[in-house]
Amino acid sequence: MALILTFLGKGGSGRSTSAIATAKKLSTQGQRVLLVTEDAGPGFGLLLGHAVTAAPKPVSPTLSVVQLQFTQLLGQNWEQLKKLEAQYLRDPFFKAVYGQELSLLPGMDQALTLNALREYDASSDYDVIVHDGPGNQASLRMWGMPAGIDWYFRRFKQVFQESQFSKSVMPFVQPIAGAVLSGGMSGDLFDQPQVAESTNLVVKGIAAVKDPMRVRAYLVSTGEQVAIATARYLWGAAQQIEMTVGGVLLNRADTSQDFEPLPVHTLPQSSDWKPLMNSLPDYMAAPSVPAPVEIDLSSNTVRLFLPSFDKKQIQLTQYGPEVTIEAGDQRRNLSLPKSLNGRSVTGAKFQSGYLILTFG
């Protein structure tokens, strides 16, 4: 399993430069590094000083680079889908649709990027994957995708299984599914091997995003007011998906007080990569930063770190068994341990950047 590093910040703040310098630094330390860019234009290759292609290309013995090309990824993933369909269905119906005919729909690039990173990680060819993406709210939605899919599956599964409709139709579903699925079907519809395999991938994705030694973000900012405000906003939004922000890479400024308690690394103005590499953090060390979520079962409290937001920007609701928190443009359903799951929130306060919830 690789450590995946990504960068958040306003466009023009130096995210791509920081990603390249990070990849170069880690590769010189002997780490096997893959530098992944979503920039489809020629700019990234010119900045790197090497041509980038749709397949990983070695730049040095320990550094490779790849440029994600989404139409090609769409075709490849479509062919994989057709293979799965042929494996599980007696009469596949996607076989007459070809990946070369498909167009990218909004949001597809995020799903394709996430899957590409998952596959590169699963290859075990790399110790570190450095991701150069949009670095904005769309990037955070991508990283939060596994948790969102998991919630939809769990919630609708529960609603469906408890409904009268489910109890009425399930006796008829099994023989029909047996006729459609190549291996037949026995037991619960949601417990079939193909469903279990997908669920396992989602669970692994959620665990990776929550683990700072598996996935970690760094804020990149200049001293401009808009860049600082954007980085702070993305910092708070990253906590909503429980992604650890390990620190700040600051270009052409010294405004560390805006990001306390994160460690701030000031980057030099230099056309040489070496001074820039030397100013970067020790990525292989565990970051000493506040955890996105802290649970204290002895007091039945949950502390959520939501920096850059104030209490007017946070909305807490509990219509059913789930506790929903809205902050900025992010909505999350709080994952709770069994002892707190389904219990009502009896108290909530916002203090020093933390939303503190008490359960009765």
C-alpha cells in the first residue's frame, strides 16, 4: 500500500510546483514515487521538464509520471465493466456498446481519477503516489465518494429490507435472479458475491481516506487574501470527509497565524528545484495535527474539528438514526460507534474550532 499525497488550494498558488517538488524529494530519498497529474494540457510536462503520457513513464530510477487522460480511462473501465457483466449475467446486454462511443459526463472524471489511484495503489509498484489534481471542492468530493456511496448503500438497504414492498417481492426475486445471474442466487440479494466485492472496495476506500499514513492533503497558498481564505475553507471542508491535512506550503508570504495549529513550511522563490525540495516537510513522518474526529465514549461526546467555519456556517440535523452535519458546501452523515449509533444528540456547542456533540 502506498502513501497518497494531494494538494489543496486556489489556482495559481503553486500546487503543481509543490507536487513536482514533493515527488522529486521523495524519489531522491529512495521512495518509489508515481507522480499523477490530471492536467491534460502541455503545461505540466513543461514545468516538470519531461514529456508526460497516459501510461506511467520513468523519469528516474525511482520516479515515474503519468497524465490521466479521461476518454482513454473511460474506455478501459467500460471494457472491465463488460467483463464483469459477462461473468455474472447469463445474457450480457452491454456487449453491443463500445467504450470508444462513450462521452464523458460531469463527475465521471472524479470517479475515473479515484479508480486510477486505487489501481496504481493496488499494483504495489509504488511507495508514494503524488496526486496533482484540481485541489478544490471537486477534489474533496472525489475523496469523499467512498463514504457517500457507503451511506447510500447502507441506508437504502435498510429502508428496502424493512419495507413491506421488500417482503412482498423477495419471494419472486430469487427465481428471477437465478435465471438472470450466471451463478444463480441464494440468500439475501445484498449478500451476493458481486455486491460483497464492491462493498469491500468501498470500505477500504473509506479507511484509506481516514488514515493519515495512507492519504494526506497539504494546503498550498500565497500571501494573497483570496488564496489564504480559499486554503482555509478547503481545510475545514477536508475535515468533513475526515481527511487529514498535514500542513501548509506557503509561497511568497509569512502568514502562519492564519493556519494555526498546522505546521507551516515557507517555500523559497527559486528557479532551482533543490531549495524548494529542502523546504518541504518530512512526508514519511506521522503528522502532528488535530484529528478530524475524536470520540470519547466515557462522556458520550464527539468532537469534530472544523477550522475556518463558525457556528453560523454549521447546521446540525437528526431526522432519523443518522446525525447530519453541513459545513460550507459539504454534507456528511456522521459515522458513530455502535454504543452511540441511533442515540439522540442532547447537546451541541462550537468551541475553538471544534463542534462538540453530546449524546443522551
